[in-house]
Amino acid sequence: MSRYRRYDGGDPLAPPVDLAEALDAIGRDVMAGYSPERAMREFLRRGGEDQVGLDDLARRLAERRQEILEKHDLDGTMREVRTLLDKAVTAERGQLARDITMDDDDRAFRELLLDDLPASTAAAVSELSSYDWQSSDARAAYEQIKDLLGRELLDQRFVGMKQALEGATDEDRAAVQEMLSDLNDLLEKHAQSDGSAQDKAEVDKAFAEFMEKHGDFFPESPKDIDELMDSLAQRAAAAQRMLNSMTPEQRAELMELSQQAFGSPGLMEQLARMDANLRALRPGEDWSGSEGFEGGEGLGLGDGTGALQDLAQLDALSDQLSQSYGGARLDDLDLDALARQLGDQAAVEARTLRELEHALRDSGYLKRGSDGELRLSPRAMRQLGKALLKDVADRMSGRSGARETRTNGMAGEPSGATKAWEFGDTQSWDVPRTITNAVLRDGGTSVRLQIDDVEVVETEARTQAAVALLVDTSFSMAMDGRWVPMKRTALALHQLIRSRFRGDHLQLIGFGRHAQVMDIEELTALDARWAKGTNLHHALLLANRFFRQHPSAQPVLLVVTDGEPTAHLERDGEVWFSYPPDPVTIAHSVRELDGSARLGAQVTFFRLGEDPGLARFIESMARRVNGRMVSPELDDLGAAVVGSYLGSRGPGTSYRDHFGDWNGGRGFWV
């Protein structure tokens, strides 16, 4: 059997959710010190370039709420009653003036009674309850008041009752009274139940009998008594909040008028009994709240209660969108309610955000560690690295360069040239050159190859590099906004080496008050450190140990820093800190830098900041080991570091020879 329903999934031809954009934003926030869980929440809150975020939906909910409060007031029923009362009194005065058969004393008494009606609408309606109307039009208008009050009071508790009972007969009103009496009996029976299986069966039976008898009053067709009570209690609580929102004068007049509903206080007594039962059964509903309506468009009791329900629903949706409670997920969002309040498109946008959250959790980009916290997975790190490397490549576009050295006759990348085959060569034959040599040698139509005719493809052999990237993790890096660019640079270089130059070795070393070797995941998730100290000495010790572990590789030393060395390691392993820099600290750092030079390292310092004293110090350090100093702006740091790595190859190699005179219009070379 097939079942069909209205499609509510948005544009079926719309592209899938953009995980790349989300992952890039999450990665930036993680590098800034956010946890992956918080970073994901922040992206869902902000949204993407073409994706509405939770904040925008919450803003629209707040605007909708403000619109309801600024547009309406709660005097609608009182105004309608006043209009009907004025109509009745005017018609009665006209009839008294036209009726020439009436006794003059009786006419004068009636006119005096109408002239002395209280200013209060409720008091006037109450005083006229026993008046013997002479005008049929006046009597009809007054009866409309009693009928209107009854329908409004019912509409407060049962949606649509005002329209359903318009023009109702006495039998219809009696049916309503009977329904209310049976409903209260059912609620009280449920309240007295002790929860046993027998009592529950009796309540269920009573509920079934009630629905069979009075089901037409409940078009939503509740499945059980709990669902019925939930629906009734929400509406009744909204009705109570509406009363709370009125002024004391409005509330007193309404209570007095309510006694005239359907011509007797019986309806109000049954409704008060029902409210008391529901309040006892559902104390968790908001029975004491209120709102400040400031508009001029009057709402009747039923519409006003509906407005209070809308406001409660808007508040619930705002809480759901805030995702500020424990275990919050976008699955909690009531899309049907959101569509009712903001339209179908808002529900589609929220559904897309929910699908995005599912995709991020289920795609393998986020993994949960042993401590239960979400972390970026290796797959996510690779994806981030690709995005950062692409950004670096865009900044370096138009600038040529290579990091290979050429050695004829060795396996590697084709150089575009050929060479005569020699014993031991394993390269592929260059067939066109080989055939051409044979034809030129014989000068005939037949081709006979000889060993001297063979030419092979010349290749370039890449040298292996051992790259140590030293990144400053001191207090000033975090304070001056250099934390995230430093991490992005490390991740881009890591991705380049792991994807394009897998034969090279990379070690990441962070140095603050002390230095430590880090893997890329650890560095990416590293929180900002507020301890003072720049221990370049310790970092160089670790880098030189790394170079010695790879004696056959070309050492490449890349140092990213924004300050002079202010800490070093003593012989006992303790950290010595001094600011301004102590000459002993400088001496220790210079000694280890000389050690890097003796190991053949090609050294590049990347100076961040505009301190001229720092510039002179780093320039002297770089000149001491025949290295370079680069002063890029933060946006160009990644391109500068990657470019230096690509251009560093072999002793005496010039950066400009390999990579060109890179400055990108920003930064400068020293």
C-alpha cells in the first residue's frame, strides 16, 4: 500500500549541503582555540555563504514576537460587547420614542434607567440582564452579547469554538454544557487514579467513551487522555496568561461579564472547574506568565489566547534554536511549529542545517575521543590542509620555481631532454629520437636499430629534505592575533609534504617558555598559551636532534617568531627566563643556531610584527648562518613559508634562483 503526503523537503534539485565550507569554518575556529563541538555549533549558528544560520532564524522569531505585541491589544471582546450594547440601547431609545401607546410614566422610567447606566460596560450589561426590552432589535443585540461572551470563553479553551457555535440553538449550548461536565468528570477520575493497571484500564475506558460521545468537539483526535490533557492545558494556561496580561480594570470587567455568558453563570462555573483540574494535572505549564501588548488592533478572548499560544511557541522555538541546553541537537527543533510561525521556507532552511549537522557527525570528519570529546579526524585534517594549501597556491600563482636538483641518468621526474643510453640506465626509451637516429644513420627506407641509436628520457632526481618548522607559541603570538595564521601555515606545509613530497621528513616544534615536538593534530588543537617566554634555544636543540636523525637528508630550518629569545635551558634542564633578553640566553640560542649551520641547514626566519629592534636581531642571526629573513604580513605567512620550503634545496642555493623574487606586493625580503 502506498501513502502520499504533501512534500515539504524544499527544492529537490538543490545541491547537497556544503561540507567543505563548514569544515573550513570549523577548522578556523578550532585553530583559534574552540573545541570541535563548539566550532560546529558556531558554524550552524552563523550559517554559510548561501546557508541561513540559526541566528538568522532566531532573529526572525524575535521580530515575529515583537510584531504580535506591537500590533494587538486585549480589548477586542470588550470593544465588541460595547458596540453591541450601544446598538441595543440606541434601538431601545428609538422604540421608546416611537411607541405612542406606552404609558408616559413607564416611558420616563425606562428612559431614566437607560440614561443612568454605569460607565462600565460590564456593569451596564449586568444591570440590563433583567430589563424588559421593548425593541426586538435591541433584545437581539443584547442576546448577541450573552452569546458572544459564551462563544469567546469557550474559544479560549477550545480552538474554533467561537465560529462553530455561531447561531447555536439551546440544544447546542446544552450539548456544550454536558461535554464540559463529562470532561471534568473524566479529568477528576484520572486525578484520583493510583496508577495501578486496573485504574489505568478504567480511565482508558472512560476516555474512549468520552471521545465516542463528544469527539466532534475535538477535531485534533487525541489518542489518549494524556494527549487530551496536554492540548487542553496548553490552551488553558495561555488563557490564564491572557488574563494576567490585562490591566486590573480590564480583568475585573471581564470576570463580571463572564457571568452573563449564555445567560447564566453555569458556563463559567464549568470552565473554572476545568481550569482547576488542568492546573492540578499539569502544574508544569506556565500559569503565571504575562505579556505586554502595546498595539491598537483588539483581540477577542479566543484570538488573544491564540496569540499567547503563539508567543509561547515562539519562545520554545527560540530555546530550541539557541541549542544552549545539555545534549542539544537540531533534531529537537519543531519544524512544523517553525513553518507555522515563519513559513515553509524557514522550515526548509532549518532542515538543511539539521542535515548539515548529521553530515558533519556521520561523515567521519569529527570523531569522539576516549574522553568523550569531539575531535577533528585525520580525514578532516587532510581536507583542511588541502583547502589551506589551495589558498597558499592562489597567493603564489604566477611565481615559478622548483625544489628539484637535476642529476642525469637517475630515476625521477622527466626533464624534457634525452640522452644516449649508457650501460646501467633504466629510463624509458625516447622512441621518436631513437628511430630518427637510425634513419639518419642508414639514410634508407628500412630501419635497423643499433645500440648507438638508442636515446632514453632524461629525468631529474629530487633530493630528500628534513624540514624543521619552529613556531613561536609564546604569549605575544596569542595576544597579537598571530595564533591562527601560525597554525594555518603549519597545516598547509604539513599537507604539502605529506601529499606531494612524501620522501621528505617534517617535524613541528612549538616553543614558548619551553619547546616540544608536536604532531599536526596536537598543534592544530593547541589552546593559546599565556605563559611568557620565547625559548628558541630549546627549539633549536630539538631541531638539531631531528637533523642528526636524518643524516642523508638536506636540513631545512624554518623559524616563525615575533620576539627575541627570552628563555633558555640550563644544564639541569630548568628553564631560565629573563626580559629584556639576557646575553646568556642570546649566547645559548646563537650556539645552537651555529650547530644547525654546521649540519648544513638552510635557515629562514619569518619575522612577525614591526619591532625594528627585533628586525635587526633576526637579520643578524640570519646573516650569521647565510640564511634569510622574511617579514610577511599575516595573510601571506603561509605562502612565504611554503615558498621558502620549495626554494630551499642544496648548499648555496639562492631562493630567488629557485622561487623568484616573491613579495606579493606585501612584506619584503632582507
